[in-house]
Amino acid sequence: MTDQTRWGIPEVQLRNKIKKRRHDLVAAAMEHVVKMDESGITDLMIQIEAEYERKYGKNKADKVIL
């Protein structure tokens, strides 16, 4: 058994909780995706790609300050 008073234990537990939450979100989303038809899945893919590009894309327009 690991000593819970050691340095770094809360950080490890938090990281594990984040991983579990992320896994649970994906599993819940997949339950709904299984029920969708082809057009619904295609629309969802387009929305996911747009959101991914908005968050992580290398768009110079996002960094322009007016």
C-alpha cells in the first residue's frame, strides 16, 4: 500500500481522475454515436473537426488583435 502522505500522491490521484473522466465522456458519447445514422455521424464529424481546428489549429486569424 502506498503512503498517502508522500509528496505527489494528490497530483497522481488528480491525474487519474482526469483520465477516468475523459474516458467516461468518450464512452458516453460513443453510446449516442452508435444510435445515429450515417448523416448524423457525418454532421458530428464536421462539428468535431471544426471545434478541433478552432482549439488546436494553427490559424493566424485567431491570434490577431484588433
